Amino acid sequence: MKSKIIWACSDCGSRNYTTDNREKSSKRLTIKKYCKNCNAHTVHQQTK
């Protein structure tokens, strides 16, 4: 079963993106995405 991942900006903390998780991993994922609040590409981290 797929679970939802909510991505939060590491700079401002806004939760901009949601994706489906197909892998089971215990560590939190990080990805670089565009944040419309910061108006820049920032690192987004997986939230609980």
C-alpha cells in the first residue's frame, strides 16, 4: 500500500507538496524543490 509523503520547506516550514511513497524506508527523505513562499529552490524534507 502506498502512503502519502508531505514535503515541508526547511527554510520557512510551509508544506507545499504531497507525493505517493512506494518504498519503505525508515530515514526521512530530502529533495530540492521550488518554494513559492521563499520564491526560491530550497531543500524540502519529509514530514511525519
